[in-house]
Amino acid sequence: MRLSRASSARLAVAVAAVLTAVIGSTVAGHAAALGSTAPLGSTASDPGTLIVHPAVSHVRDGFMAPVPFTDAQCEATFGIDCYVPNQVEAAYNLPALYGRGITGKGQTIVVVDAFGSPTIADDLLQFDQYLGLGTPPLRIVQVGHVPTFDSSNADMVGWANETTLDVEYAHAGAPDAKIVLVEAATDDVQHLAGAVRYAVQHRLGGVISLSWGEPEQALGRQFVSSYSSIFSQAASSHITIVASSGDSGVSGQDENGNYYRHPVALWPATSPFVTAVGGTRLNLNALGARNGLDAAWNDTYSHAVNDFFFGNDGPNPLATGGGKSAYYGRPGYQNGVRNVTGNQRGIPDISMSASCSVAVNVFETFTGGNGGWTASCGTSESAPMFAAIVALAGQVAGHPLGLVNPALYALAASKAPGIVPVASGNNTVSFPGGTVRGYSVRHGYNLVTGLGTVNGQDLVPELARSA
């Protein structure tokens, strides 16, 4: 669910991760951190053993810089915008909260990924020192025997990219929250789901962020049902779980790495006990101030974005995920939007910045040498950012919030200012040989950006009072 230009593996990981962000839960047959989901020695009938493979074959060579890219540099060189965390935070009015001491202090955000990154502690420290965020409180928990990082292993490189974006932007949004990185020993669905279960059962934190997923159809009803208890247990334990809605619009990859030619939705984002986070394109001027409402993220048809990330004109599926669950019925909190979801669970619930035409800067050194800053994007950005929003609200409330979806829908129904409408867009995507027609942004809830996006200055206290 995260896209990055730093390396071909990373970019693929970002896109595929979004695509296959369901990895963290055993319900997802194979987790894909921005890559293809082709199985290794397994079939769709045994989804738990499916492996997530970053789609590195379509990614261009990496590019890094010793300092973060400015927006002007990115526009002049690559034809896209690039922002640093303080610009993104300002877009959501978070500095107003920081100024009142609402920084996530006393809260813990858990990030679950496969393999992790061998340099994440040092990278996060340098990320924070450069941006003036202070010393990062990071703890790493390994579930099983995590193998030594191999820079020639595309899957490991892809997951290291995913880990970097997840950790750095969860921390950027809630700078005083503790971060726990849970590393699964391998990237098959059972191990990823097991890592989520471990985090829930050991109560490692009040909010868990998952930036991976898989189309429900690739997993099968039986598999999804078998692992659904992980998320209901989290809700019962007052733990919030947020998950990326996907980076491939209304499509996704099957067990052979082929894109579905009909709408699908990603698990675990489809779980009624998970807050599904979609993506928008920020609408900011050169100074970082808002020009107007955001649009839905869809870079599928952007020549500049496709050239920057893939080295071709596209189209490549690059858009916020959303749609109706094939297996979960409509939860009670979505009764007010039944005219959109019908009898099924609809995703996403909420959206934040994810666009690859408005990428964000991350810092990494796991590729060797001095490393550097690179551009990244996808719902692997929006999910940890919303996890940070939940952590800020948890500080205000003085207790973990648990499942926040009922509160989000109630706030939207009451026209609370913390939830902001998205202006336009859709999640239709195309790829060689096909187009999958998606959904369009409409007034109120929709299957592209959910209830809308965030005004953190208002939403944080609203959630604290309501959840």
C-alpha cells in the first residue's frame, strides 16, 4: 500500500502493498505489500501459505537525495508534488493540537509488517532529527525467527520500504506516541495474521496500523471467516485497528498475480471491526495552504506519475481502493448509508493523503551506503496517518478508543466539522488488456473515499468524546 521511487522494489511494494494490504490478518490468503500476490508452492485452496511478492519488474531504478525533495524540485524534475510531514500535518490542522500538548503522549501505535527493515531505528532517528520531531520512542517485536535482511531479496526490500513509510508517518502524525513495530518472520498470510493476533493478545498498543491487504476472493470465504475473530477480539479489548483500503482502485491481484476484471475489496479492511482508510489527493498551494477540498486519489492515467514510478506512460492501477465486501454483511453503523452499500459492508470508512502525484518524503538507508530521502505514496501513508489521529484522540480521551467506526458515522450524520467532504474523483482503473469501472465520489458516504477526509483539529476532540 505504499509507493516509493527509492527502489523498484519499494515502488512495487507500495502499489502492491496497497493492493495486497490484507496480509496482516490470516484471513487474507496472501498479503501483498505493494506487489504481486503470486503464490509460492501453494494454490488459492491453501491461501494461508500464499506469499506476497512486490511487483519489482515494473519499477524504475531508484532515486535518492541527501535532503528532502522540495515541492519545486519535484515539480521541475519529475512533474509531481513532494511534501514533508509538516506540510501534511498542516493540511489536517494538526499543529493546532500540538500547540496544546496533544501529541499522542501516553499512547502506543503498533505497526505490523513482514521482515521489517534492518535500519529502521537509525532511519527514524535521522528522519526525526532532520525534521525536528525529537527522539523517536521505537520498540521492535519479532514474532518468530525473522531472517537476516538480504538486499538481493526483492520481497525483503519491498517490505523494508513498506516498514519505513508506515513507521515514519505514524510517528510524524503523533510525535510523542510510542511506536511498536511487530515484524512477522515471513510474508505469508498466516504469519502476518499471527503477528496481528500476537499484538492483540499481548495488548502491545491501543491502535494497530496495517498497510496491506488482499482481495477477499483470492482468500476465500472459509479463510476470511476463520480469521475474523482477530479483529472482533481487538474491538472487545478496546484496540483500534486501521487498514489500508488498497492502492489498485476497485481491482486487485489474484493468486496468479493477474488483475481482477471486476470490482473487488481488500481484506482485512473489509472486516466490520477494522477502520478502512482510503486515499485522497491533497489540494494545497505552493505555501502548503489549502486551495480547496481534496479529490479522490487516482493516478492510474497520469503520465507523469506512471513515468516516475514505472518508467512508462501507463495506465497502471494506482488509485484508492474501495467497494463492497463479498463476505461481510452491512454493519449497524452503516445503516445510515445503506443506499450506497446495500446489504454489504462498504469500504473505505475515511480517507487521508495517499496520492502519488502528491508524494511524501521518507528517509531510509537499508539499501546501503548513506541512503537518503525518497518519494513515497499510497494508502500505506494514509493508514498510519489515521492511526496517529486515533492516538491523538486517545490522549485527549485518556483511554483507548477501540472500534471508532460507530463514532465516525455518527459524527458524519451530525455534520460534525471534523469530517470534511471530498470534492470529486473515482477509483476506476485500467491495465494492459482491461478496465475495471469503479465508483464515483458523491455527496455523503461513497465507495471511493468513505465519509470523507479529516480536519484533525476538530476530529480529534470529537472522537475523544464519542468513541
